[in-house]
Amino acid sequence: KNMKMVYLAAKCFLSFQDEVFFNFIQTLQPVEHRMEKMILGQYSIYNDSKSTNPKALQVAIESMKEPFDLIVGGKFSSQEDIEAIRSLIQNTLIQQTFVFGQIASYFEDYPLFFEKHHVFKSKIILFSPGAASLDGFKNYEERGNFFKIYIQSMLQGE
């Protein structure tokens, strides 16, 4: 979606062949912790630890095209945020939702993440907290790095 807008804007101001633009796009690397893709065995994992509010979570969810498991959590700033998350996790592509951090007390029917080994329903996992990291981590980078280490050790035996 964003790349399409970049392409259209660039075409308005610059003269180039489409192939040149598309070849350039293929060389771009994702920003760490922003829909950063990892392949671990049979799993495709997206680390979107930079998702620090419900709007960022919404964008991440809307970018998914296949069924996936979702991991959300962190420190929420308002009841409005809790309700926004509650609404977002009703997306029909979400097979299962795990929670962690402060949000867990608002979503008691969902399994806790970072507590034990989990069985995922999908081979695609989206870690997009949708909230600040300050209830357990210094910042989203620390949270994202912790997630990468945790998920690698958890899935290593599968």
C-alpha cells in the first residue's frame, strides 16, 4: 500500500522505467522491529514490536493476507485502547490470540505468551503488541529483541 503511493508520487516528479523502480524496491530491507520477517522451520514470524498503539496494530493486521496467530500486549494508556484492541482481534484471519503484559488482566480468556510453550494454530505468527513496552521492557527495541530470542528458543525443538 505504501509502496504503491511512493511509486505514484515518484512517477509524478521523475522519469524512470517501471522495471528500474521495481528492481530498486527488491533491494530494500525492512526496518528492524517493523514487520520484520523471520523464517523458523515451518513458521513465518513477523516481529512488529514497534507497534506501540492500536492504530499501528490495525495497520499490521490489515497487512496480513493469510490466517495467522497474533501476539498482543504491553502497557495501555486508556480504556479506549483496550476496547480498540478488543475490536481489532475479532479479525477473521486471526486464528488465535496470545496476550502478555498489562493487557492480560483485561483479556483473561486468552492464553498468556512468554509464560510457557505454546501450540500455534497457524504457521504465520504476528507479534504486534499494539501498546507501549514500558510495563516490562525499556523500549520497543528491547521488547523486539527479547521476542526474537524467545521465539527462536521456543520453536527450535519443532
